[in-house]
Amino acid sequence: VSDAWVEVAELKARLVTFFAQQRDEIGNFGSTVNQTFEAFVFAQTVGWYRARGWAIEVQNPRPQKDKPERFRLKFTTRGRPAGFSYVRCTSPDGTEIVQVRHQLRVATRAYREDTYPRSNICLDVAVIRDLSLEHYDTNDHVPNHQLVSFGEAKHMSAFAELIAGFIGLVHELQPERLKRTRSRRRPDQPHPAPFLFVSGHFWRTAEGLNRTIMRRRYDIDVFNKTKALTDAIKLPTEPGLTADVVTMG
Amino acid sequence: MPGENDWLSELPPIVRARFRGLNKYVLAVLDEEYRRDRLRHDDIRRIQIEVAIRVMFEFFNDGAEAAERAVDALQAVGISGFAVGSEVFEGRNRAVMRGKVLAERLTAATGSDERVAPRTELPLRLYILERAKELASVRRMG
């Protein structure tokens, strides 16, 4: 058979052998790959500010006794924010300071303080105004008005429901983003818009939904890999650069 | 006879979930474009397994790429690396390169370099349709 690259059964057997031999390595890889992608998106968010001339200052948690200070990302919804690193960004003219945080809990817009149960969401990447979270507990949230922007990182391909879920998240946190805000006359924004960053492809259902988002001029971005992840996996860290990403509007 | 997804059971559970539904995805694409009837069962199985290898290959490579870029981007802001649990990602150490090594081993194990790897530029859907066309043509030519 001209196209008999290799018999299917033989190929399957090779795959099974490969998985058996590499089981531990694949397990290690699988247990860190999502976090790695989150770390990348966190770093890219910091890079967004850096590329625009903001001063960057890494703030690490106070080291435990006899242990060196170290950079520590959160990677889980649990834990006191003060126990983890964040990056402080100061605008070129020095008038604005924001913090880029990882897995930070932020109150939803409709939540009324001191009511229970609380309504908050842990964000993969949160850009907040400069405030002390020293005394925040694992369940405490940053008030919604302190949220500047945010990003969600998903190491997977996008389907319509995933993007719809992200729009729901934006609706709960910054509903004003879901208006026809992106016009040609709109000046450059000082902060990235809320974004969803998927490492994989857009399934067709996602493409369809994305088009309607663009038409509605929502102030959100959805990044994905277009040709290959290796080329596309970057936020537009240069001003005006949007190549290789899917931007909404 | 082994099930359609028997190879999946060999995967560690943490990554297994990612690859469920791939076979159905292939069928869905073929159905949408009315290509399924032109193929034999064996052809479909072949496309399914090629797609599985390709997606797996990309999964490893993409993870490595994310790790490299995370490390580089953090380094650019003065951070030498990061840790996930006890695993430290720094420079091009073993943790950073693990995905690349696995992708290479997968290629070596399946011999997929000629057939699958170069075509990762093609969107998955197009890849499926392209392969369906090729295999149907082979069938026609007898």
C-alpha cells in the first residue's frame, strides 16, 4: 500500500510501549505543564508593562528563618498572598503603580462587602492597584475597585464554552468591558485588557464565537496559537504589536 | 480485540483526560465535510492515531516552549527561574527541557517525523481533511 507509513496496529503498539517506558517522565511533565504556562503568562503580563517603559520591581515574600529569599509563584487558589512573589510596576512618569499578582482572589463587582457567603474569584493573573496585602488571609479578597485588569491562562485548545466562560468572568469582574468600547479613535490603553490566553488551537466553535466578540467590540483579548505555539505564544509586549495573536477588536 | 482507546489507558491519569475525545473529533470533522464514507475503517483509524501522535507531540513541545519562554521572560525582569513544587525551572535545565526530550522520544518511538511532524503547521482540522483526501485517493487508485 503506497501510504502504508506503518500499520495502525504496529503504531499503536509503539505508542503503548512509549507510554509505558516514559510514564514517570510524562507524569512529571503533566503535573507541571499547566503551571508552567501560567508562569509564562504571568511573565508576559509583566513584560507588557516593561515594554512600555514601566519600572519593574520584583517583591518576594519574607524568607523563612535561615532560608534565602526566593521567587515564589502561587499556582493554587489557597495561600496567603503575602507568602508569594509579585511584581510592582511603576509608570514611566511615576504617577501610577500597579501590582501583577498570581492566583489572587478578587471580589466580583456585584458583591457587597461584609456579606456572606462571599463572592470572589481567584484570577490566574491579576493586575491591581498598589496596596498592601500583608494581612490578607487565604480566603480574603481584594475589593473589586482595586482591580485594573486580569488574565486567564489555559493550557489547552479553545472551544466556544471556554470563551463563553471567560466572557462570564469579565461580566462578573469588569462588566464595562463588555460594551462597544473599541473604536478607531480610542487612544492606546495604559493597561492590557482582560485576556484569555490558550496555548492551543481554536476549535471551530471558538472561532465563531470570537467573531461575534469582535463585532461587538468588547474590550477583551483572546490569544491563542495561530500557526504554531512557538510563534504565537506571546502577548503583544511591544506597543502596537498584535501579530500572531487573536485580538478582539 | 483492543478498544479504540486502549493506548490511552497507558497514559498517566494527569494527562489522559487531555486526549479523550480526539477520535470523536476526527470523526466529527470527517462527517462535517462528508469525507467519512469515502474512507475505509482502517483509514479512519490511521488518521485518528496520526492525530493522536501529532497532538501529543505538540503537547510536549508546547509545554517545553512555554517553560523556555517563562524562564526567559522572568529572566528579563531579573528572576532566574521558578519552582512548581520541588521542580525548579531554570535556564535550560531538565525540567525546562523535559517536553522537548519527550517529543523527541515520541518521534523516535513512532517514526512520526516524516509523516506527522512537518505537518504540524497545518491546522488540525485541515490536516485531518488533507489526510482523508490522500487516503481516499490511494483507495481509488487501487
